[in-house]
Amino acid sequence: MSAALRPVRAAGFTLLPVILAMSLIAAIAFLLNRDNGVNARMIANRSDLDRARYAAEAGLQAVNFVIQGMGCTGTNYPTSSPVTNFFGATYSAYASRASLTSSNAPITLYSTGSYNGTSVTLTRNTVYVYQSSRTTTVVRPGQSGQPAGYDTYLDSGSPDRNFGGDSILKVSSSIYQSLLKFDLSAFPIGSRAIPWYDGTTLQPGAKLSLYQTDNGPATSARVNAQLITHNWVAGTGSGGTNPDGATWFTYDVNATLVWPSPRYAPVPVASTPYINARNVWVDWDLTNAAAAWMSGVYPPNGIWLVASDATVGNTAWVSSNNTGAMDTSGKRAQPKLTLTTLLPCGTTAPPSASDTAPASAPTTVTLAAVADTYITADTSGTPPYYVRNYGIDTNMYVGNVGSSPNIEQRLLLKFDLSGIPTGSIITSATLRLYVNQITGYSSSTTKTLDAYALTEWWAEGTSQSSGSICGATWISRDCQTGYMWSTWTGPGPTGGGGTYGSSLIATGCEESSGACPLPFGFGSGWVTWDLTALAQGWVDGVMVNNGLLVKSRYPGESSYSVKLVTDENNSAGGSHRPQLVVVYQ
């Protein structure tokens, strides 16, 4: 019987995988340990580099502080610097030269930061040394070579019309947006708009101010100022055809020059709460915008004013074209940009625009009507219409709505010229009335609207056809007692209709074309009368200012009724109310 063999060799094969696994673990541990060391050294080097950079940046700040402190008279700017400790790191910072040159060219700053054997060198180019005091300059469109009247508004309801020549700027949530541009090219290169502390509050370095003459209802609304993305042309239009500047569709007269998208930067550069009031200044902080324009960071295309947050009614501000407009304190009411700047050494700011018009320049004032109404010869109704007053109506009428003179309509209005100094020379006086509808006429009918000077006083009244009759009617000039108190003398049924001078003063013309009388196709728009001679007589005191009467040439022309806007009408932001534009010296 033979003995069984023992598996002696099997034990060696069992240990082999164990040995291999242990070797692999040791190799991985070695690699991990080596990588950790490498990573630690990389992190340490990165930290050293960052600390060296921080030190270099601190050096630039420090040397700039020293140079600005020495100011424009400095003649020993540091061109080398001892090594300075910065929380364990060091920096050496200096300027490219020891003093300003005659050209006051900018200098260059250098700084080297070091830490733990690692160094970083930083350079700041085009560094200006600034004057120690700030300068305040008022800029208006038309100053510093900018074409006069460089503002306009756009009307989405009349998208192909230009309003660059209008006397107002308008904004509303639904229709109107305004554009303004200021020329800052006369400021020295390197000028900086800076906020400043007046002892109570921080004031803006650049402040846009517009004088608000009309307002619309709004609640918690704002008006945003957006940077315009493209250059544009203001134009000289007043809403007529053949525009010569920006419209809602285009940035210039050519129909192919369509506004890009977006028209303005999406984020407002400034925003101000809407002020629901008249005859007040409204301001926007344009410090950031002025800084971007002056530095060349953003093209100086101006700002676009847009209503936001809530519905804003039709709002009007004085435009740069209205050179004679004054605020309630007697100062110029044109748009202005007030800049507070630091100027480089050896430079001066451009002249500041004055709040008063030059003595030698003509003055233009746009006067609102102090009274307007209409009277009618219509004998129907109870009480009869010819004894009714329309002093607070939002519309007034001229013409004839039937075949009988008994229903003729005439308008009355008056302007106060007492603010024009005695002895002034009236170079022009233009009555502007807005027609919003004409009824009862054919397209082949001319419409002749004649203006006469009234020779008797009258009262506007406080009625709107019904209610207390206290004001001008067809037969009376004021409150009536038995329909026959303070009666008119002169032509018209029942001896009324308004007493006026026998001489015709002016005939109404279509403003957009200059056609007189109103042409066949005219249906709405501005109508003008030349009242220069009459206004001169009122200012000189040779004629009593009782106002005007406007009537049609019925029965010489076919029957028609012209509907015009009164001073109580708030449509179009009140911009269609009666105006007397007077230019005098």
C-alpha cells in the first residue's frame, strides 16, 4: 500500500496574488503621495503668485495716491521706490517721469510685487494728474459746436413723422418717447465726471434737467434714461410730411436707415420717479453715462427717455428749440446737462451755458391762451344755444353748420403779453391753433378763417353749454341778466356775435405747407395766423388787448364747421392747446 502524495506546491500559488495586490497598493500609495506633494507645491506657488499680484496692485494705488496728492505743481514724482512691506509681501512702485511736461501728457505707473521668491509686475498706462478743485459746467444742445435743437421726440402713432423742430419733448407709456444728445467733445481728454458731497447729500457728477410743462396721470411710475445704440439726426420737423430727421421707424431721413435692434441699451443708465406736476424741473443722474461718453467706453449717441412701471399719461417738457422759455424763477427752461468734473492739469473746461438769454439775441416766448371759448348763433334749444356759454369746453368751433346765418360759430381767445417788456420790437407773432376735425364740407372746398381784433372786453365763462350762464355768448360778453346784460354791439343776428375791428388782421394758413386759405384737402393739423403787427400794437399800448375773434367767410364759402382744441383740452399731452409764439428784441 503506497502513501498519498501531499499538495506541497499549491501553497506557493496561493500567496502569489496576495503579493501582487500588496505591490499594487504600495505603488498607488506612492503615486498618491507624490501627486499630493506636487499639488501642494502648485497651490503654494499659486498662492505666492496671487499675493505678489495683490502687492503689485497695492503699489499702483499707493504711487497714484502720492502723485495725485502732489498735484499739478509736483516736480518730483517718484521714479523709484524703496521696497515696502505689504502684509509679508513687498512692492516697488514708481512713475515714468518725475514731473508733468508742458503738454501735460499722461504718465505711466509701474509696480512690482514679490512674495516668497515670486514676482509680478503691473503697468497702468495713460494716468492723468488732476487739478485739486472740481469744475461745474452747464451744457445745452447747441453748445460746443452741436447743432441747435439736438433733441426730438418720436410718435408711434405717426411713425413716419419727425418732431425735431417742435417746441416741446413728449413722453407717454403708449405713444411718445424722447431723445436728447449733448456734445462733450470740448471737454479736455481725460476729464472725469465725479459725484460730490455738498455737506448733506451726495450730488451726481452729471445731471440731466428737463422743465416739465404738462403732465398726465400716473401712479408709482418712473421715466428711464437708456443709452442710445446708434447715431441719429434730430431734424427740424413739426409733424408734417417729408421728415428730415429721426422718426419712429428710422434714425435719419432715409427710409432705409432703420433703427437697429435694440434701439437702446436694455438696462437703464438712470431712472427717476415720475413727477405728476406742471412747471417743475425733473432730474436724472447721468454720472455713469457721462463717464462712459468721456472715456470712449460708449459712443456719445445720447439718451432715450422711456416711461416704465406704470401708465404715464401725455407729458411735455420744454425742448431746446424753445429758446425763450423761462421757468417760474425767470431762468432758461431749455434742457441742460450739469457736469461736475475733474480736469487734467493745465486744461480748462468749455464755457458754461447761461441760464439767461444773451441780451443781443432775440427772445422767443410761447404763450398759452388765458381765455378761449366759442359762441354760436343757433336759436334752437331750451334755453336757446345763442345764450349759452362754452368757456370750459375742450373744443371750440368756427364756421357754419347749416344754410342759415342763425347757426354760425365763431371763436374768441386772448393771450397775456404783459410779460414782454415795453419798448420791445416784435419780430414775429404767430398764432397756432390745432384743428382736429372738419365736418360738412367737400374736398373741393377752401376754408378761409379770418382773425379780427376784438374791440370790447369779454369773459371766458365757466359753463359747458349747460349750467350757470356766466361768460361770453352770442349776444353777451359776460354774465347775463334776462339774456341782455353786457351785450355785444356790432354785426350778427340779434345784434350780437362779437364786436371786432373792421380791418382783417390775418387769414389762417396750413402750417405744414404754408397754404392760405386752408387748401381743399385739409382736414386736421396746425393752422397759423401772422399777428406781428397786432402784437406790436398791444405791447406798445396803442391798442387795448381784448383778444381775437376768428370767423369763417360764410356765406361766401360752402357750409363747414371747423373743430379746434381749447386750452382745457389734455389730448396729446396738452401739446395741441392754443399758442401765441412771439419773437422780440
